[in-house]
Amino acid sequence: MRIHVTDPRSGLGENPQLRTASKLIGDFFVWSRDHVARGLIRLGVTPNILTVIGLLVTLAAAALIGAGREYWIAAAAVMMLAGACDMLDGAVARIGGKGSRFGGVLDSACDRISDVALLTGMGYYYVVAWPAEHPGPDGEPGPVNLTYALLAVLAVTNSMLISYVRARAEDEIPDCDVGFWRRGERFAGTVIALFALNLPMLMWELGLWTALTALQRLLHAHAVLTTGQAPKRKGLRGLVLRVVFFNERRGSLAYDIHTGTAIALLLFARISDTDLVRQLMHGLGHG
């Protein structure tokens, strides 16, 4: 039995008279996407072809990420092409009437493979390329960066949980699309970090911050299934929930502020990729 619940986010942080930055950018991309999609339809391109091309392009970007820092800007450019395919396959299906149930399954499967591939590329960089870029006194490659390899594993875990908890929860409730770090935000954050050559900050965001979205979806599902309504966001408890668990819709001013914070960290918060875990293990070993 599915439980019906009113969306607690309706109208939060939104003003029909206010054209936020994300809304304006989104409208432009929708117009551009649909225009290109109509051209592809005339050429006979199908949604499934675009889905598979997008996956292959993403795999190429993942390889570039793992190859080394000097390839990151190229990887970001390749990811933008993959993102275009990801936007166009749905538009071609909708506008051209070419959608199919299998197409949806294929798209979801390719999305999951793409997520894992990109994060595997980041993990590979810190296991193989990073040690080569940080040689030891003898000129040989340095040790594996345990801290960032671990963050890559956590990022893979969180990205899978974010998708899985929603899919499983929506077998029981109408909607569990809550939280900030959806796939689009993770993808865009990766592109920005690669252009900014700031992979360390991205690894902390994807390794730790995304865990809040996975947890929020789990708590949302629990609240709806046990009480019939989403967690209330009033009073002190509500304030804590608003700070810890972001739940505003795309296009709202609150969403723009939250997104701007994540982007600013990627652009300006330059942190060292020091292997903190190895330093801690070394300190405990000599304690």
C-alpha cells in the first residue's frame, strides 16, 4: 500500500515574482535542449543511442581524471559533452514520442555506471597517479594517498545510497526526492572542481556532505511511513533540520544560496591533499 502525503516543500523559499539565477539558467538550458533535440529527431537519433553515447563519453572522462592532474580540464570538457547527451536523451524521447519503458531502465543503469566510473577515476588518481606526482626521496612513486582513496570509496557508497533509498522508498510512498546532492548537483560539482583544478575539495564534498542527502531520504521515508507526513520543520527542531538537511526546490532563492556555497568552496577553498589518515596511523604507530 502506498501512503499519500502532501509535499512539505511546496512554496518553500519560492516567489513567483522572483526570477532566481538557477531558474533563469534552467529556462535557457531547457530552451536550448529542446531546440537541439528537435534537430536530432529529424536526423533519426534515438534516446537509447544518446544514452549509450553519454555513457561512453563519461567513461572517457573518468579515464582522464585518473590519468593525472594535467588532464582534469580536458576531463571537465568531456563531461560537459556527456552531460549534454544526458539532457538530450529524455528530451528526444519526450518530444519525438520515442520513449520506452526499457529506455528508462537503460538510462538509470547507465547513470549508475557513470557515477561509479567517475568516482573510480578519482580513486585511481589517488592510488596510482598521485603517488607518481609525489615521489619519495629516492625518486620512486610515493605511497598511496589513503585519505582521498577512502573518500572516493565513501563517495561511491553515498551516491549509490542516494539513488537506492529513493527508489526503494518510492515503492511505498509517492515521493522521496529530498535533499540537495542529487545526481545533477554531483555531476555539475565535478565539472566545476575539475575546471578549477580543485579535486581535493570535491572529494570532501562527495565523500562526506553527500551522506546527509542519503540520511535525509532515509529519515524522510521513515517519517512518512510511521506518521503519514514528512518531518515537520517548525521550532528549534525545524531550524536544525533546515541547517543540516537542505530541502528547498531547485529554482528557489534558498537553493541558489546553498548551491552558491558549494560552488564557492570548489572555486576558492584551496585545501591540501595531505594524507591525514596515513599521518594519523604513523602517529599512532609511534605513540
